[in-house]
Amino acid sequence: MKYLLWGLVLYLGWRWVTASRKTVSSDAADGQSARSGADAQAAEKMVQCARCGIHLPVSEAVSGNDAQLFCCEAHRNAA
């Protein structure tokens, strides 16, 4: 019984060490892929619709009178 208990302790210790190694190596790989993804996709300025207040990227905004920005044609026409 004593040997079974020691075997279990050794097995659990081995599993803990190998799991922590995998976590460290996967964290390093995730950090590298996150950095390359952030470099590839630049952040875009966000603007607010003058009618409903929703935030959207400036490239998707529809411009109206007095340099106001809207989320769609319907909101621009309503204003």
C-alpha cells in the first residue's frame, strides 16, 4: 500500500511538471501570434452616430451636414 501511495505522488508530480511546461510554451506562442496580429491590423478611429449614438469605425460612417457622422443613410436622412 505504501508503494502505491508513493507511485501516485510521483505520477501526480510528473503530470504537474509537464502541464506547467506546456502552459509556459503555449503562453509564449500566444504572445507572439497576438503581437503579429496587432501589427497586421491597425486600430481605426471610432466615431459616434449623431442620431442614435452608436459607435462605429470612421470608414463605415456616413457623413452628413455640418460634418456630422451617421451610422446609416436612414439616420442621415432623418436628421
